[in-house]
Amino acid sequence: MPLHRLVFFLGGFDPKTPRHYHRLYRAAARAHPPGPEGEQLSVGPRRTHDALSDVWDVHWRPAQGPALHTRHVVLRWDDIVLHHWGRGLRRVLGDWRLMYLRRGALRAMARIHAAAPACFWLGNLPLGLALGCLAAAGLLGTALAWALDRPLAWAILALPLGGLLWRQLERRLDTEWLLRLYAFTCAQGEGQLPDLEARLDALADTLLEQARAHPAHELLVVGHSTGAIQAAAVLARALQRGPDLTACAQHIGLLTLGHCTPLLAWQPRADAFRAELARLAETADLTWWDFTAPADWAAFAQVPPWTEASGPARRHATSPRFHQTMSEAAYAALKRDRQALHLHYLRAPERPGGYDPVTFTAGPLSLAERHRALLPQGRGPDLPETP
């Protein structure tokens, strides 16, 4: 069966393996609400292709017409994430140094605050929690010092007491993953992650190899969360290394979900990544769509992932409008769980007709064909669509 679509997926800053994403995709396919074609979906077993990628097949069978075959490839960098996932006070202090004490850190933070204040405050939650605990311990120590007339003893105890309170609260609230994510991205901008750079080069080679071996109607690269950063970098490097990539498929697409590319693009020393974004923008054969929800605190809904509007690539940024694809009660519950909301881009909707990750990655229309359908409505390719 000819290949309709070749999908390359990169997950976010999470040490989840391809097995996890295969389970998510199977669940989304089972829960997928059939559209007007009355299609049926089947997702094949996951298998390891090589050390850098796992694959599975997806078959979209409409009530009438031929079935569509999609090959879904997970490009792996979860082992690198796991290496940087460690906890401990020393790691936390090192992460804070990367975030706040490097050159240009305050300027980057101010820009993030202006563009995405919710994302800014979420990223600074670990520091706020630590300062709050230390302040609370200091006030308690001061009160006890006055009450018990032992100021020196309670002053000495205040600092470790605040530290203990902070660590206990952090373990309950699990805020350090935000700190790790921000610090990792800052280190990437500083050029301090040679293992990641080597992996992105290797993944670009893997993408090229598989694209040449499996010509398709659409070659689609998908990135979720910080995986959107890595997806953009991998595709840009593949285009640079293999000018023939655009001939391997009728359409080339990049789909970013819950993106946070400004975390890297706005770092003062991230010139290489900004050049990769510019390379994508200058690729006339590329269609780049982004779905980012304004309610998602961990993403940049009001800033397009390409950060600059110039270039011939077709681009469209919009909200997935989760509230239109689920019941009012379900959406209210989703908004209360920030982690579930940030992962919802990978889950099936309750109702058909809106954003659906399975339809975008296994259905009949490519991103380029969807984009052409927008033009008669007068919607420009470079303007983010408000929710």
C-alpha cells in the first residue's frame, strides 16, 4: 500500500519513551469521533526501527474509497531528558544560576513576561515558593526569638527550617519540573548541551534517511511543548543537509502543539536556533501550523512559534478551542489541571469537527491542503488567530 503520510513526532521535556506515546495515540484513535466520511481507524503495534526511532502504522479506512496508510515515527531524545531529570539541592541551585545569573537573563525574562505573563509566572513558581518558605520561616523564627528570648538560636534555625519546608512543599506540588525545563532550555541557548546538539544532528539524518526510503503524499513533523523547539531544529537541519528532502513528498508540513519556542529563540546567545527558524520561514514548500491554547499556562499562545513573520513559508497559528470539542463540565475540569491541559493536544476530542490530533496525522488532508482552504476566507497565513 503506498504511503499517504510519513509522520515524525518529538515529545516535550519528559523522559517518557515511545511506548508511552504509542499508548496515547492508540487511546486517541479509539476515542476518535468519526467524521462525515464514517472512517474507521486501526493502529498497529509499535516496533523499534533503530536506536533513535520507534515506528507504528496507522490505517484510515473511510466508508467509501481507498484506505490511507500512515507511518508514525517517534524520534527519541527521552534519554537526554532523563539525564537532566535528576533532583537534589545542588541541581536546583545550578538550574537557578542558569535561569537568573547568566548574561542577558533578565532581558529574556522581561520579554517573556511581556508576551506570556502566565508562562513567566509559572516558570518562576519554584523560586517564588522557595522565597515564600524562607520568609515564613524567618517570620516564625523572629516571633519565637522574641517570645522565648533566644534570638540567636532561632535565627540559626530559621534558614534550615525554611529549606525543609520548601523541599516538603515542592515534593507535594512538583514544581521543579518547570525549573528543570526552563534551565535545560537556557543551557541549550548557551550552547552547553553538546549531547543534545549531536542528537538533533543524528535525528535530522534519520529523518532524511526514512523520508528518502518512504516517499509519501505528506511528510509531517510534529512537536509538542518543548518538542516543538526540537522539531523545528531537526527539520531545519534536515533541509540544510538534504536539499532533496522537499522532493521526497508532495507536501512538507510542520505541526507544533502547545509550543514554547520563544523560551529558546529569545535567549541572547541562541543565534543558531534563530537561524534555523529563519531557514524554515524561507522554505517555500513548507506549511507550518501551530495549535496553542490561551488557557495553557505552559505555552506561548499569543506569540507564533516562528517569532518572525517574513519568508514565503505558509504559516497559521490558532487555538485548538478545546472548549468547543468537549462538554462544559469536562472543560472546566481540564482547566483546573494544568498538566492535563498541556497534554490535551495529544488526546482525542469528544466531538467531531474541531481540532483532532488523529485527523491531522492520519486523515486525508495535508497541512498544505488545509491551508489552501483558509485562503478564500481571507485569513492570512502569518497572523495568530485569537480564541
